[in-house]
Amino acid sequence: MDQAVADGLTVSIKYHPRIAKVLLDKTKAKEIENYYKKCADDGATYDDIEASKRAMSSMEVILGEPSRLERLAIDIHDHYISSCDSDPDRIQKAMIVCSSRKIAYSLLLKFKDKYPEWFEEKKTPDGVTATDEELKELKPMPFMAMVSSVGSNDEAEMYNYLGGVKNDKRCEELDAAFKQEKSNFHIVIVVDMWITGFDVPSLTYLYNDKPLKKHLLIQTISRVNRKYPGKEYGMVIDYIGIRDNMREAMKVYGGDTSVAPTSDDVEQATSAFREEIEILKALFTDYDLAPFLNTKCDPVERYKLLSKAAEYVFTSAQVLQTEGNGKTNQVSFKTYFLKSVKRMRSAFDICQPSGNLGEEESALAQCFMAIAGFVRKMSGTSDVDAETMNL
């Protein structure tokens, strides 16, 4: 698969561990990690399987604990919104993998309670334009839905939500909608369905909260490696502690085997990130970025701010100097800005999951990445121009 990435047939995969974001008890975190190590290997004996069943019952108590699920819902929501804001013009779908149907449904209810707007059925998300022909093909759908089979012992509420006797038809309709780029259906919660043999190129984020055997882990993470316009990589966000097995899976997959950054990596990335943020702030001394940092800012006002800032970058006649290869280069303001954002984003991807960054720092990062997205759109390409590439 490494060759497939090199040939441009697939994209690389990045890994973000976030177990500490949702599981505050370190003892329980260690318990999950130890359990995962035991269950991840193939070829288990009968005694191993029986022990695993007992251990899994204990794990489901931990993983399904209501306050943990609430933290999980909040963290997934915040991570997804923040990530999409950095590239607002690209469709980015997500999959959440849970360890059981009961936990998956409980998590769904947490999302519904905290973010009811995600469950309003419409044909397309706000801000997405579609032709009359496209709208004819689209059905009203929620932004988030759970896809699963049903069981005769399911509680009535979950049974009815999953379609009851019409479960197969419901799954088919959701399958079709998720594969339609402009459908409002963007985030799916699953347990076993769709984690193998299900290809959606716009699927970018895999939020994993389920212990997976190595062979299944490889297939599951491959859901996000499909090539899609503007998609630089797929991302696996880990809430269960799969680092070591992820590393082994990535060896088979052919990606970067050092999937979890060390504390030194994070420290260096944080320093580099803050250096680039200061450079970018200096480029915008004439602009008031406060509205973007205000979470209650009207989306229209925020859009105007980004558009105005992007126009400033795009039309600026300033020429700036950069140092490289032992010589001084003169580059346009736009090139200087885009290159700085690229360096900042690389550092941000490493240090952001650590929780070391302040809210304002993260907001500024999203702001500058969004401005860069606007600039690339104004240039008529999502790619960096030749001048930038040659820096």
C-alpha cells in the first residue's frame, strides 16, 4: 500500500491519540490498554476467548460510562468542527466506530442532546450549493446517524430508531446518502457495519473507540485513505489506546510507523507552531482578528473577515525576503503567507492533540488556515503555486 500512496492512488494516514481527552482516570486508561493488547492478537485459545469475554464486559462498563460518553461526544464535535473550519470548501465526512450497539446508541443520544441541529433533516448542509438535478437525487437526511443491524432483544427506542423490520431498507438509504458528496449526511456511527469494504473518498476522519484485531484494524483505518480532491491525508483519532497495534498495522499499510509523537516531538512542534503564529500575526497587524476568536461571532461576520483578509493576501504587492539554501530569496506576500501557514499547520497537527495549546492559539491557527483556503480558492487551485513550491 506504500506504493499506492507514492503512486497517488491513496493518501497517507495520520494518527492522533486522544484517550486522555475522554478518560480522566489513569488506572482505567491503563486497564483498557492492557485489555487491548490481549484482545488484538489472533489465534487465541478457548480459555483466552472466555477470559476476553469477561474482560470485554468490564471494558463496556468503562467505555459506556455516561460521563465518558458525554466527554467523547464533545471532543469529537469540537475536533471535527475545528478540522473542517481549516478547509471549509472541502467535503470532509467522518466515521465513529464504537465497541457495541448499546454504546453506539447511547453516544448518539449524547450528540442529539448537545447538538440537536445535527439531527435536523435536510438535503444539503448549510452553505453547500446544489443544482436542481442534484437536489432531485438527494433525500432529506440528518447530519449524523447511526448505522447498525437490529436484534430481537433491542430496547424499543433503539429498535425503532434503527428502522425495526425495515432496517435493511434504512441501511441502504443511508449507504446511498453517505456516498453522495453533497448530502447532509456527514457523520456516521457504526459498530461492525461499513468498517470493511466501504469506500467513500470524502471520508477523512475515523474516530475509533473500539478494540480491533490487527487484520481488522488495517481494513478499518483504510476507510480514510481514499484519494479525494484537496484531501492531503486521512486521520485516525484514537480514544481506545491502539498506538502499538496501530504502529504494526501501519507497517503493513505502508505508512509512517512512528504514529505517536514523543514528548520531545510535541515540545519542538509547539515551539515551531508558536514561532509561525507570531510571524503570521505580524502579517496581519492592520486587521482585527478578534471576531474570529469569538466563539459567539456571527458566521456571516466571520466569513466577511476571512474573505477580506484573503483578498488582502491575494492582492498585496509586497515583496518579502526569505532565507534558504544559504541565500536570500524574494517572494510575493501571498507565497510567504501560504508557506508560513503550511509550516504552522505541520506543527499544529503534532502539538494540537497534546492539549498544550491555548484556546486563542488554536483559534488563530484555524483562522490562518481558513484564510489560506480562501486564497487558494481565489487562485483557482487547491495546490500551492510554483513559486511557493520552489522556496
